[in-house]
Amino acid sequence: MLQTIEDLSIGVWVRESPSIFAYTLVLSLHAIGLAIVLGLNALIALRLLGVAPAIPLSALRSFYGTIWFGFAINAISGGMLFIASATNMGTMSVFWIKMAAVATGMILSLRLKSKFLDDPTATAGGAVPAGARSMAKWSLAVWFFALIAGRMTGYPELITRWFGI
Amino acid sequence: MHSISTALTWPWMQEFVNTYGWLWPLFEVVHYTGMSLVVGVVIGLDLRILGLYKAIPIGAFKPLVNLAILGFILNLIGGIVFVTGTNTGAEFYVENLSFQCKVVAMAIAIANLLIFRFSGLEHRVYAVPAGGIAPGSAKTVAWISLVSWTAVIIFGRLLMYNDTLLYFLGL
């Protein structure tokens, strides 16, 4: 099945075209998208943990439009990258760990939004609710883990050597 | 070019990186972390200057700029490890068009930030309250910032695919 995916014409194009708009552009977009998603999630988390306290808590939800934009870039570019090397990525344990981490990160981020950032009474005061601080720490940890897992998709042999997976 | 490459090749770093296989991926993770910090702050501040996230007084971003500088320093450290420690010697980077373009883009981004800081524009921008509009010249600075940092990321990613860039440019 993975071979069939990899043989799709879009996969062939991304993988084999010498054009800068194929593999290299898709890779670049993936780096840009991840910087947006991670960077803005980190910004929100850091604010909840007390950095840059002059940013109104009620304003943090306005970053989510941009986060979704970055996520969309990465979903599309990631999909194309996966198709282009489905037999490699599809059988790689650290790739699936990364996907789980990204999913967890997004769920956590959206929960943070719906439970606190969208709640006008919670964000009205200056104080950050304890639950929001805890979620912010988890957000930083999960996204950092996703970053590491993502980078390690370039070193599957190291992952096998160290963890046997 | 050759003397720059020689000066930037540090045998002790090459040995260090060769001995510990986890060092290169570790510093790549450091590099991406620094990048995310820089981009997060750059997007926040620049897009605010350009009119998004209006509920935030622009001065609120000030403490984050120091965080972005920390991110940049992290990346500089990682970059030094890569350039001085790569197996084939620093010429792999120094003679790589993508790397050269990345350095130029970084120089533009930094010069832009320094002009923002030392021209006094920074003061006017940080004084803009919630709902307020940033001065026109600040918007130019914000655009240059967004474009140059995006270029840094793109050229950084193209490093390993320099042939593709050369092919695109007909070189």
C-alpha cells in the first residue's frame, strides 16, 4: 500500500523533479510552517507562564488564525513529503511518534484555547489560572518533543540503535 | 575563499562531532528551537505592526525581542558547530551558494533590526497602544523582517540541495 502511495504522480513529481518548486520548496514550506506553529504556541505558552506580561490574556486567542495557517502549510507540505517517500516514512517508528506528538500538541493547544483563552472571565484579570499554566508547560514540552521526533526522522538508524524501534 | 574555509575548519570540532554521533542531531534540534523562537517573536511583532492582533499594545512585545535574540544566539552556536565541524571542511558551506544567500539574508535581517533600534523608530512603535496603528516606516521594517527571515529559512533548507538552486538559476 505504501508503495502504491509512493508511486502516485504527485509523489513522483515531488521526489524526482529537478525543479526548485518540487522537493526543496515543499521542504522549505515545512520548515516555515513548523516555525509558525511552534513559535506561536511557544509565545502563547510563555505568556501564560509570565513572559511579556503586558500582552493582554484576552488577545492570545487572536494568534490561532496564524497557527492554523502554519498548520495548513505543514499538513499539505507534510502530506506531499509523505507521499514522496511513503515506503520510508510509513515504516519508520519515529515518524509515527512525531505524528502522535503533533496531534497531541494541537489538541492541547485547542483545549487551552477553549478552556481558558476563549473565556472572557478567565482572561479578564491579570492572573493566569493554575490550570492554564500547567497546560502551557505541557504545551512547551509536547511541541519540543515533536520537534525532536521530527528532526530524528532524518536519523532512523540512530533511533533504532538507541531505542531498538 | 580558500583561506576563509581553512580558518573556519576546526579539526577538534570535527573530531568531537565524529566521535559523538548524537551531537549533530542535537545541534540541529537546538537550531530548529532557536529558529522557532525567532520566528514566533518576529511573526508576533511584525504582524502586529502590519495590523493584525490589534488588541495587543506593541510595547508588550518588547521582552520577547530579547528571547528572539537568545534564539538567534542558540542558532549561531549550532551554526558554528556545523560549519567548523563538518567532515568535509568548512568549504562545504563557504562555497555553497545557498549558504552564502542565507548569510546575506541574515545580514539584511540584522541590519534591519539595528536600524529599527538605533533610528528611534523602536520608541515610536513601542508607544503604540492597543488598537493603535504603527507608523508607515515601521511597516516597511516589518515587511523586510518577514521577507528576510523567511529567506533565511528557505536558503537554510536549500543548503543540502544546492544543486537544485543552481539548476533553478541556470548555473
